[in-house]
Amino acid sequence: MIYESKDIDDALLRGLKSNNYTRRIKSHFSAYGTGYDFSRFFIVEKDNEKLGVISQFNSSMMISSFEGREFDKDIISEMAGFVRMIKPEVIELENVYAQSLCDELDGEYKGDRRTEFEFVPKNVLPSLNVNELPKLDDVFSILKTCFPKLAQSYELWLTDTSHRVRRGLSQSFLLENYTTATIQYIVDGVALIGHVGTIPEERGKFHARQLLYWIGEKLTQDGFDVRLFARPHRVSYYEEIGFKERAVDLVLERKDTNG
């Protein structure tokens, strides 16, 4: 059984397995609670036993199971029906279930592999002109040159990012006026880097490498584990910066919106 629930709290979410999907679910709950239509939470249950939580945030879906609980074949099949009803553009869940869910969706979604990286500090913070509290409009002016879909969603991006920044769940960085990166969440001692971009005329000059290394060292000094996700073919690039591969997972993307 999968049903929407408003009875979500920190105690319940603490019971979920420690992984990226759980941290994303927690970040949605910490940012918005259960009072918004664009951020909804669902319980996965069987035989009166809670097995996991699903978060639907705008067009994305996050799924995570509770410690000591597993999703069996019947639950995965029910989950596929639930996905067909909600039709999220992107689904992220534990890798052990991702391929099975993709198979159940019978060609409606494709699996895209990605690698999770963790920063390994050298305990040397380089001297860079990094603005840790930039104007978000300045950040967006760079990102819109790098992410075509994001360029069409300024108001949504600004509202969500500023909301999370105010609650200490996110942070943007700006190197000079040409390279930026944003922490997508800061949850359970983990900071996840995303939306890294450089304006076209400054690309190829190693600015993104410098900023990523600086962020890794700075946030490690502040007591956080620093992570990011990238496509598997970029492993050597991130290893050169100071990241090491942790795992590979499968993100499900709806075919009719991603070609």
C-alpha cells in the first residue's frame, strides 16, 4: 500500500536508511513541511508495517526504505503503478531497486547511471576570491548559460534556492564573476554540491576545478562530508580535483520528457 501522509516528522525520517535519497527527502521536509501541493510525502506499507517513504517534489520523486526493511517484488510492482499515476520526470531510489522498478515501468523510463563522489581533503585551503554570500541573481546569470532547462525556470529556482538558503539547507558560492556552485542540501553532516557552471568565455581555464576544490576544503574544515554526483565518464576529472568514487547508482528519467 502506498498512501499520502501528513503525519511526517523528524522522528519518522530518522528511521530511514542513511543515503542520498533519505537526505533529499529530509531536505524537502525541512524546507517545506507537508503544507504544499508541490512537496508531498507518501508512506510505503505492507501488512501494517511501514517500509519506506516517498517524496514528490515538483517533477522529481525520491524513494527510501527504513532501516531493517526491504521492498519486495509486489511492492516494486505497486510502486510502478504509483509512478504511472504521478508521472514524475525523474525518480531516484536505492540502487538495489532501481533496475527492477525501471523494468516494471516497461520502457516508459530509462536508467541513467551516475557516480557518487566524496571529497578527500588535503587540509590546504587555497587563496581564492570566493563570495560565500553572493546575490542569487548573479548566480543565476551564470547558471542560465549552462543549464537550458533551468534558464526557463528563473522564478521557481529563485524561490526555492532563497527559501533553502534562509533555512541553512543550501548555499551558493561565486568565484570572481564567472564560476558558481550551489550546495543542494546540507543534511546529517553531508553537503551535496550541484549546479556547477562557468560562463562560456571563461570555460577551459580550470575555474570550476579551483572552486570545487576550495568548497571541498572549506566545508570539510566546517565539519561536513562533501559529496557530488556526476556521470561515470567524469571519474578521472573529479579524482584529479580531490574526490574519490563512492558508488554508482541508476536515475530513472521519463522518456517523453528527455528524448
